[in-house]
Amino acid sequence: MRFEFNCSGHENVLSRHRNTVEFTKDKELGKEGDCIIGVNADFDSKKLIAFIDNVERIKIVIKVEDLTDEFFAQINKDFNDSHEIVFRITVFKSSRTLGIKATKAAKDIDRRLVEKMKNDNAKMRVVFEAME
């Protein structure tokens, strides 16, 4: 089982946060949003919630042009946000938190990929794969 969506780059993508990674439907990004690695995300929250219903752990694969990075996380069954998807390396949960105990935070994402996402025209493909 898998769930996929796209998001865009932005000149203010910093990807420096030490605890979280975030994808947002917002089109704009301020420099304080240093956990956000993709804006203008096109995910369908109802389909995402249905996807995680029978999933305990996922692999998150992010692709920009010829670059790929990945990390893993445990699903938070209380996720219920239509605008943002957050992964945390901690166990803190909120309705915005899709995954906890993530194996990477924004600061750990491949810096070459982050550099590409600083371009407003960059496109990222995000794939969530259910783990056995």
C-alpha cells in the first residue's frame, strides 16, 4: 500500500529544524518555518487518513529530479489535519502529526535535495509506503 502527493519548492525552504519535517498546503513560507521542506502540497487528507487506518509504520520517500531521500516513522492514529503533515523524531502527538519516532528531522534531509527545493519552480514527489 502506498500514498503519494506532490509539493513545490520555495525560496525560504531552510530545512534546519532538529525535531520535525513538515509538508504544507500553504503557498507561502516565512523563514521561521524551518521544518517545512515542501509547500503547496496537493494531498487529499481523507484519502491519507484512510491509508493510515491499517498501517503502523511507513517509509517516506522524497524525490526531486534525480535525487531521492527517505526516512521512516511510526503512524500517529490521531492524525486529522487537512492542511499540514508533520513528522517528529520525538513521541509528541498532535492532530498535525502523521508520524512519530521519525528517523530524520528536517536538518537530516539530503542537503542537495534541500538546495533544489529553494527554487520556486522545484517539484517534489512524496511517497508513503506501508511497512510490514
